[in-house]
Amino acid sequence: MWSWTRHPAVVRFARNRAAVAGAVVLAGFVSVAATGPALAPHSPTEQDLGNNYAPPSLRHPLGTDDLGRDTFSRLIHGARISLGVSASSVAIGLLAGTALGLLAGYHRGWVDRALMRVTDVMLAFPGILLAVVVVAILGKGLGNTIVAVALMAAPTFARIARGSALTVGEMDFVLASRALGASDARIVLRHLLPDCLSPLLVQATLMLGTAILIASGLSFLGLGVQPPDPEWGAMLSKGRELIRTAPVSAVAPGVALTLLVLSVSLVGDGLRDALDPRLRPARPITRGVRPERSQ
């Protein structure tokens, strides 16, 4: 009986201890984000001005901020916002970029040149700068932050999908399908798309860490998620002002961001090695080989 746990890619991923550790940490963050309201002991927006700058205690494990809000509860609720914004933006960028890349790689000609020149212009800007420009045009807020990060991610996915489409589009089975009268949509979905799924999956995982940093950076600058919503970048920006009176307010979101991005990077590296065995060094085959006898 076939089991997905015996798949070669799963086996290779399981042998990578760093990737497995990253997956465990990432699963913990996802669990916290999914069950945040049930785990948080207090409301993330509830203020208690008579108990501001409180040190860590049993009632407030990470203390309180300048408005008396529980830092631990805000940190838990912030996991849902940070992961939700980054995952949504990467998903939108993946769908849009893949569609544009396949379109450019399949039709080629002026369509390819026009789409790739736009992609080159977008890739010429640093990610955070491009996101700042988009937010400055569209305005602040949660939705505009998702759009800004998605526009930052889409060109990279478009390049990957286009490269796969250019390579697979010249193979004999694609030419045969076209000669037999297969529609363009069938060729793209049946032959071109499956070939680029593995690199796109790896890039999406790695892009998730970049999206988390850029979304948090926008909130840190006051351009992303707006108060009183608890977002880690905004918490880090506010905690910077409280570094002397309530240092935990700055340290806690910083450590959470570091661990989350590190875990995503480890999982992405593990997926890359698992889905592309050519990146792994070949092991010498010694079983069953008899040593040569000296003449």
C-alpha cells in the first residue's frame, strides 16, 4: 500500500535535521496563529493605564506596554496578523506571477517582451522600496499592505514560470500535442504548469520569509497595519521607544520575527534539497562491489 511518507522527497526532507526543526517551529507558530484568541489570557487592545510598564509576572508573563496592554496577548494575536498578511500576499503573488510567466513563455513574441520589461522594472527596485511606493500610492491599511507585498513577490514567480515554459515548450511531447490540435489552455495546464510547480513551491516558501520582513517593515514605518491592531512590526516600533522602561516590549516581537523567518528559511532550504536531488552530492555505491585483485 502506497504511503506519502515513503515518497523520496519526503524521505530526503526528513533526513534534513535543520529543515525538520524549522518545520516544527513553523508549525508551532501556525498553531498559535490559529488558536490565538483561545490562548491569549487578555484582550490585545484592552488598556489599563494604572498598570502600564508592569514587569513580567504571572498575570502578565511579558509585562505590559505604555497603555497597560498585555504584551503576551498582543504577541499571540500578532502572529495571526503577521502570518496572515504574508501568506495572503505570497499566494496572490504566486498566482499572478505564475499566470503572467506562463503566458509570456508560451506565446513569446511581443507579449513576452512587454511582460518581461515590466518585470525587469519591478525587479530593479528593492523589495521594501517597491512596497513603500505602492503603499504611498494606495494608502495605509491591512489590505493595501497585502497588495504591496504581492506586487513585490509576483515578478520573481513570473521569471521562474517563464523559464520553465520556455524550456518545456520546445519538447517533443508539447509539439506533438500542438500538432494534434490541443488547445492552448490544455497545453499550459497539462504540460507547462506541472513542470514549474516544484521550483515555484520552493520559491514561495523562501518568499514567505521575505514577505514577513517587508510587511513588518511597513508596519514599523507606520505604513502597514495600523493601531490598535497588534502586529509585530508595529509592536517593535513602539517597543523601541520603551527600550529603557519596558525592554520586553521590544525584545519579544523581535525574537518572534527572528524565529519565524529563520524557520521559514530552513523549511525552504529543505524543500529545495528534497525536490531537487541534483543539489545533493552523490553517494558512492559500495554495496555488492568486489575489490579488484592485485595482479
